[in-house]
Amino acid sequence: MEYFKSGLKSVLGAPPPGNQPSGADTVERLVDRLQSSSLLDDRRDACRALKALSRTYRLEVGTQAMDALRQVLEMDRTDCEIVGLAMDTLCNITSPETFEAEVENYGPKNKIGEQFTEIFIKQSDSTTQVLAFLEEFDFRVRWPALKLLTHLLGNRPKDIQEIILVSPLGVSKLMDLLSDSREVIRNDALLLLIQLTKGNANIQKIVAFENAFDRIFDVISQEGSADGGIVVQDCLLLMLNLLRGNISNQNFFKEGSYIQRLTPMFDLPPETDENPLSGWSPQKVCNMHCMVQVIRALVAPGGPAQATAACQRTMRACGLLQALCDILMASGVPADVLTETISAVAEVIRGNTSNQEFLASVMAPSSPPRPAIVVLLMSMVNEKQPFVLRCSVLYCFQCFLYKNEVGQTQLIQTLLPQGNEAASLTTGQLLCGGLFSLDPLSNWFSAVALSHALIDNSIQKEQLLRVLLATNIGKPPVTLMQQCVMLLQQGNKTQCKLGLLMLLCRWVSHCPPAVKAFLTIESSVAYLTALLSSQEDTDDLQETLLQSMCALLLGLCVHFNDDSVPNYTKEKLCHLIENRLGLERFQDAIGGITRHEIYSRTLKHPQPSTKDPSDLLLDHEFCRLLKILEGVVVKSVQDGSNPQEGKDPTSTLSPSDSALVSQYKELIREQDAQIHRLNQTNETLAKEKRDLETQVYELQTSISHLRDQNLVLRAAQTNLTEAKELVPSVDTIDLTNVELEKYKNTVRDLENRLAECTLNLQKQERTECNSNNSKYEKLLKEKTLELEKMKKDQENLLELLTEQDSKLMQYKEKLVALGEKVNRIRRKFRRTRYRRTARIQQLKYYRRMFNSITGINFRSKMKELFIIHGIISSPFKTIFNQNYLDQSIFY
């Protein structure tokens, strides 16, 4: 401390005894010394002192020294030491953290650093100047500049992003820091890029095309891959920022074969008998979690279907799906890693038949071996498992059944009576066991999982009606629907009832046999109407959802009713609803689900995302079903409740009128069928058009990516040329040649496709040109007639001109014979020439008209015609070539 005080005294001078200056006075004197001193050493010492005071007196240093520090950065940029001191001072001023000396005066949550950041970036040149200092290799300059940018970005992210985006080579300067041999600079650059790429798609694209993925994988490899430290986690977080929600970067990542480079990172650690978790350090758990999130960003359900399907195929081909399944079946995997991996497997197989078949064929290493799907379902219906893990298993099973008719059929077949009893445990048995267990969460999971086997599959809905269950010994078996209604009427928890109601709503929708089976069950309709007509007006969300689902189930029984149950025809059910409930109350009950936030939250993403088990009430596919059928069901109930609309209007007509009405009905049916066929044709053509547009878009995207990769390769080639001392290895050259050959083949294919598109466009243009030929031929005939008329007029004028010139020559000869001088004749002829100006201007007008219509030189054409027809005589040939005629008429 005494050394520091002595340093200040040497800079400021010793104060008078008993008169110690305040912090503000000291800062003021230092700023004055920094601005006015002509010696670089004095300015350097003043800047060093300001840096020392900037943490204790940040407010004073920031308000008084900001402009002086800017001036240092501009005027003394060649001195690395003073520039580094100035930027260190600015780092302390704009730091987002609160220093200890500020807590008492300004509170622990003051925003002094953010306010000084706003003042600093008001001049856009200041941030650009800091970016320029990143090019300086000196550690004293580059590292403070990097820290200052990090502080500015943390305080004002949007403003700094815009400044860097418009700055020339701003992103490129930051990307070059990843190649710095000093780890502290490289690591801080990673943290800066993580903040910079958040929420800005344009910066994400620029960073990706600055060869970011190659550099990130190089750093990961240097740091030990998945077993590395926190630097690997930072690299994966940056990669996740570049890929999440950015379709362009995802395509670039896929086409650049970077998915294949992820596969070796999922190698399992060696297991030991003493400690099976020895290979899973806390840092590796974080790294694995980030790696799985990168995979999920590529195959997220909300992305374009074609891009997602392409990534799914690539992951299957490169063995990444196999590696994820190995992690699922391995022992000793941490719970959070296992949960995230299950969700990743779910999204990799979602909607992809090949991947779904692969998961169905995966066997767990148990005794006896069981399918992986069965093992996962065992975890789902086990109430001792963590809630998050059970939700991820349900999501995986839903994705397994998504657009998978084979998987749906196989699930229902395990519930049907079999000729030979199978000793192994099946998926159907597990779901039935969970459906009838005492755990309400297991009931909800099993009911939702079973409902996904019925989506868009009317055949399996009818097959499920054949399922019989043995309740007690000596009693006849009951159907699965009867057992579900029985559980619904019992005093189970509301969560269990909601799951059963979602299953029944999915079951009866678009399936009249299921509606018939439900209506024939005793007290099924009575239970629904009793629950709806209860006057309990509570704010309980679960009770509100329960009444809404009962109303929806009753409405579905009306809409899909084929009147096969005499006691509950469509008309009778509508009258029952109107008399017991009222149409308005029934409509409000159905719309009660959509008015809650849980409906909107569930509809956004297919994966269950609740943290509390009691909040797991609705399913994503059920919300989609409700959104589609809500209006249809309400309209059916309203139409059925109106007796005038339900009565047949043809019953009061005479036989002849009835026959006429029948004819019109038949005609309308034929027209409807024709309209239906035309609509199908239109849909087919529209689908083909969309496919062609998609192909064109893919071609354009591929071309743009290839262009960008070509630029990157050219830049790399330039760098290799400049660094002649670095000789590439044979393996690198072979790899580059293979990649170049691959790109050449891709470009060749794209050129062929573009040539085909060009030929098609040319054919279309020829067709359009042929349609306009008649118009152009008519116009050509008119112009030809006009041209002929002009030619005749021109010939007459030339004949007159020839006669006049012949007379002129005769007069000249007579004058010469009479002894008149030629010079005088020429002077008279010049005067005569001026009098002929009007006639010459008229000839010029016809000459221009002739040239514009025919495109032929008037003089050469007329001369040719005269010579051919023998019109030009020898004297006139001389006159024809005279300059005055050439200049006045023919040119």
C-alpha cells in the first residue's frame, strides 16, 4: 500500500501537510495530467494511476476520464502499454459486476457499468476502434480489447450486435481469435462469441460461414473431446447457438458432413465393477448434455420436414442413432444424461419409418433379452422412476408411433387374444398394467400412450374393441372400453380420469363402431350428463378440464353417431343435451379447455414439459384433435337440437315432386363427385408444384452453399500460398482432393438440373412466341405496303432529278459554246443551289424514312438500282459522285 501511495505522489506531487485530496480531486488531477502532458511517460503513469483508482472510484473515473481515455486510444495507438492500460480502465468502468466499494453508496444491484456502456457506445467509432485493436498480436492490447468487448456486449447486447454486424470484417476479427495459441484469449473469445450469437440469425450465419464449425471441432479435439473440460462445453454451447432455429446453418452443418464428426464423441466410457460411474465426471455429464442438445437442434419437430428427414437419415447412416441407443441400454448412465438421450432418440426417429424400425429391433442386454421399447415402457409405468425420465419415455414412445402404422398394429395385436400364450412381456401388457394400477400418473401415461396407437388409424380402433380383460376368477371377461368406463365412474383421481377421457375421445372420433360400443355400456351417458349438470362452480383447473372433456366426448358421440343404438340416436342425444344442460352451457363447457393457458402451452410442443406431476393434464395430440373437431361438434349438436332442420322436407311433397327432387339430388351428387375429382386433381397438381418449388429451393440452397464453400476453399488456398513454409501432408492433400471431387460432382449435377430447367423455360417461351406470330405477320404486311409506296415516290423523285440534271448539263455546254466563263456559271449555280434547299430537305426526309424502315443505305441502294436498270447516263454518273449531291441528298 505504501508503494502505491508513493507512486501516486510521484505522479501528482506531494500534497501540503494536513490537506489530503479527495478521490474526485485526485481523479481530476490525473485526467488533467493525461490530457495536457506532452511526455508519453507522464501520460502512461497517469493512465496507470487511473486504472488503479477505477475500481474504488468508478463513478468519478467514468464521468471525468471517459473522453481522455478515448483520446488515448486514438492518439497513442502505437504504444501498446498505454493502450492496454486505457482499455483496462474502461473494462473496470463498464464492468457489469458491482464492486465492494459501491455497495454502501449505490446498493448491490446498481447499473453503473451499463450506464457507462451506453455513454461509451454513443460514438460508434469507439466500438469500431476497440475491434481494430483485436488485430494487434501483443497480449497487452488484444486481451484488454477482448475483455472490454465482452463487458460492452453483456451490458448492451443488441446495440453491440448491430455495431459488429455493420463493422467491416468485425465478425472475422473475432473468429481469428479462436486460432490464437494463447488459451486465455481463445477461451475468452469463445465466451464472447456465445453471447454475440444469441438471438441474431444474421451474425449466426456469418459466424458459421467463417469456418466456425471446423474451428470448434478442432478446439474440442485439442481439449479431449467429450472427456474435456469446460472449454469443450463452451464450444458445444456456441455450436448450439449457431444451429438452434437457424435452418441455413443446419443445412450447412448437414452438407458439410459435420454430423459424422459428432458420432465418435458418443463413445461410452469403460465400465468397471468397482465403480460403474467412474467414466462419468460432472464435467462430462455437462458435455454430454450439450452434445445431445446439438443433435436435438438438428431434428427438432418444429423445423422444415425435408431438412429434418435428411438429418434423420444421415444420423442413421453414420451410426449416431446406434450410439444413442447404446447409451440407452448401458448401465451406470446418469439420470439426466439418460433422460436427454431418450428425448434425442425420440426426435431422431419421429416420422422416419426406417429409424422407427431400427429402434424396434434394438434389444436390451438383459436375461432374457427384451426389446428396448419394452424396457423403456417398464420405466414409464414404474412410479419409483424420476418424473422427468418417465415423461421422456412417454415422448419417445409417442414418436415411435408417430406415422407408424406398423408399430400401431403391432401394439394392438399384443392386446388381442392369441392362439399360443407368449411367455415374454409385451408392450400391450405393460400399458394395460399401467392403465389399471393405483398410481394416477401411471394411469395417465398408459392412457395417453395407448391413444397414440389410434391416431389416424380407424382399423386399429375397431380392433381395439375386440380386446377382452379378465377381471376376477369366475366372472366373464369384459371389453377394454367397459373397463375404461368402469374406472372412469369410480372415485379415482382427476388426473386418471383425464387420461381415460382423452383415450375415449380419440377412440370414438371418426369411428361409429366405437361410438356404438360406448353408448351400449350401461350408465355411460348418464355419468357424463350427471357430471356436466352438476352445479359445482369451482375454480379448480382439473375439475374444469374434466367437465370440458365430458362435454367433448358426448359431442363426439353425437357427431359420429350412425343411429345404430335406438335409445341413443343422434336426435335423442341432442334433445338430452338441450333438456339436461342447455346448448349455451354445453358450448361453454367444450370451450373451457381452450381458454386455459395449459392448452396453449401443450399445443406448442409435442413433448410434455411440466415440472410438477400434478400439472401433467393434457396431451399435445389431444389438443390438436380438440382444435380440429370443436367447431364441428358444436354445430352438429346445434343442428340436431333444431326439429325443423332435423325433419325431412320431402315428406310433404307429392309423388311427382318427390321424383323431381330425387332427380335433382342425383344431379347434385354427380356434380359433387365431379367437384371432388377436380379437387383431387387440383391437390395433386398443387402437391407437384410444391415439390418442384422445393426442389428449386434446395438447388438454390445447394448452389449458395457450394459458392460459400468455394470461397472458403479459395481463402484457405490463399493462406496456404502465403505460408509457403508450412508444407501440407499427403493425407491432407488426398482428403482435400476427395472433397473437391465431391464438390465438383455436386456442381455438375446441379448444372445438369439447371440445364433441364432452362430447356423447359425455352420451350415455354417458344410456345408463347408462336401464339404472337399472327399479330407480327399482320404488322409486317402493313409495313411492307408502306415501304412499296415509299419506293414508288422515291423513284419518281429520282427521275425528276435526273431530267433536271440533264437539262443543266445541256445549258452548261451551250454557255461554253457561246463563250461564257464556267466560274461565273458556278457562282450562279451556287445561288441556284441555295434556292433548291426546300427540295433537298424533302428528299432528306424520304431518305430517313427509307433507312428507318428497311435498314438499307439509301445512296448505295439507289446507285445499284440505277446502274442495273440503265437509268444513269455517263454525265449523270459524274454528277452522282459529286460532293454536293453526296452531302445534301444521299448522306
